[in-house]
Amino acid sequence: MFKTRLRALLHPLPGLLLLASTLMAPGLQAKEAPPAAERWQQTLSEARGQTVYFNAWGGSPEINAYLQWASAEIQRQYGVKLVQVKVDDIAQSVSQLLANQQAGKKSGSPIDLLWVNGENFKALKDKQLLGAPFTGDLPNMALVDQQLPVNQDFTVPVEGLEAPWGIGQLNLMVNEEEVGTPPTSAAALLAWAQTHPGRFTYPKPPQFHGSSFLKQILLELTPDPTHLYQEATDAEFERLSAPLWAWLDALHPALWRKGKLFPAGAAETKQLLDDGELAMAISFNPSEAQSSVQNGTLPPGVKAIAMAKGALTNSHFLAIPFNANARASALVVANFLLSPAAQARKADVAVWGDPSVLRRDALPKGTAPALRFKALAEPHPSWQLRLEAAWAARYGH
């Protein structure tokens, strides 16, 4: 009787069947229901009827369409309404939460869930803008592949304050019909750009893809990256970033618009590639080239190419702010987005192509692997902040 009842309760929750099987020991009585399962049932009850305002980057039609699908499924399965609040930069949301904190607004936040990583997570954590650790409350966290970079975020310990959602790897989307031998090193990229002036560029930092490109090249040009994984000091930053500025000084005259103007973001750069103005564009999704070719937003000859030394790699996460208005439903949304069904759909190149963070045995057969390229870990967040400031001082016309 207990088995039947427990299965009925857990059936709508993707990923909980694994939990249910471990709980149904011989002779277990209904009154002995484990606290974790009871707490999750209470969360589901509390969440029903709530609305989750999810602050997420809104610059990709594919991602927006995926979240529309997720919203419909979450409403159908759990009676929770998911509203995507589209933002250009999640740093805007961090600033909003900081203003809430300074004003003493301890509840009723217009933000219930954030798509975040890197320096924004560090800022949220350092300024105590996140609620209590929550990943231990999510049944589907048991399915996450702990071999992936999910326990640290740009070297900062996660400590249950954000749930992994996907994996990113920096790559070049290259039109191989124009680029016969795609460059796989900083030196080769510079040489190609100088030979083909105006056919390459990168988004303007601090836009995510632009800042990521700076870090990729910094890693390329740093023989011993040990110091990049520690808090940056004035002396170390000046010493290790010097080759990067020299490289950029040589590159910029050969860029699109001669480096006098930079695209505002990845979407604009991708459009320039599709229009034929560029031969290469930067992506942080190893499946984006394939997905875009498949859906007709990039030419058939475009392929994803990574640096031979390795691709800058990180996880992106979901976080709940300290004053979330709908914490219970935010937990339900995060758990759904970690479900095998949601993760497999997200990884489908015909949908989004964002790699899953779940173990391969937890996913449907045929789901693409998380890592396509050799991985280079993200430097400490302090390096990104300094790189962005120094870039703006040098080139931010």
C-alpha cells in the first residue's frame, strides 16, 4: 500500500523515482515516511498557485522558446506560473537585490530565481544576497554529474547556494567555406585576422562573451596559469596581462570596423556571421553552431572550433535571492529544470543545444555529452573584473 501511495505522490516529479526506490525498504510503514520526502511534499503544496519571476538573459530566441516550454510544463505539472524576466546582464539584477538589502527589504522581492555564474555569483555570495543553501532540498540534485565543474563557480565554492543548470565552453563558430584552416591558437587567430582584415571581431566587454574571450586569450598566452586561479594582485595582474594587451593591440586594427566599434553582444555577432560580414563568431555553447545550422540561422558550412590548449569551460547556475517572494515555487522550478526530461530537451540541438549537467545514465539514450572540447577552468572572478576595467580604459572609446 505504501509503495503504491508513494509512487502516486512522486510520479509527477521528474527524477524522484530514484529517490522513491531507495526509500521503499521491506516493511517500511507509511507513518515512517522520510523527512526529505515529507519536506518536498510540503514544498509542492506551498508552491501551488505561486508565480516565479525568473531573471534570465533574454538575448536568444532558442533559450526564450525553451523557457516558454518549461513554463507550460511547470504550470501543468505543479500549478506554478513561471515568468521569464528578460535581462541584458544579470549584474542589473544583482544591483537591484543590493538596493533591496540596503533599503531593508527582507521579503517580497520581484526576483524569485536568477540565472547566474562567475563574478555575479561571487558578488551575491559576498554581499549575502542569497537565501539559505537550497540544493540539498532538490530531489533531482542526486542525478547531477559531480565530475563536472558544479561545486565551484569560477573557483568560488558553491556551498548549496546555487544549482547547476548547464555547461558552457568557449568556441569559435567558423564558416569553413571561407576559413580553410580554422585557427586553434592565439597566434594562429591573430595571423588569420591580419591576413583577412575585417572578418573577425568579438563582443564588447563587459558583455559575457566579450569578457570570456579576454579570459580565453589570457589563458592561451599564460604559460603557467597558477596565479590566474587566485585573487589577482596589482603586480600579478600587470605582469600576466601584459601579453594580452600586446596581442589585442596587434589584433584590433584587423578587426571588423578596425576595432573602432564592437558588437553589443553575442546575438549581434552571430547575425554578422549569418549576414556574411564575419567569417567567425564567438559562442559559449559547444552545440550552438550545429543547432543554428540545423534551424537555419547560420550557413551550412559553420562548425564549432575550440583552441587546442582547451576551451574556457564553466557551469551556469540557478540561484534564489535572500528576499524571494516565492521561495517554494522557485525550488519547484529549479528541480524541474534539473529533471531528465528538461535537461535532455535543453541539450537537443533542435531546441537549444545547451549541455546537460546530469549523469549520462540519468538521461535518455542519445543525449549529447556535456563536454565536447578539452576543458580549461575559469580563472578567479577578480581577474575578470580587472580585465574588464583595464579593457575599458584602453579600448572603451
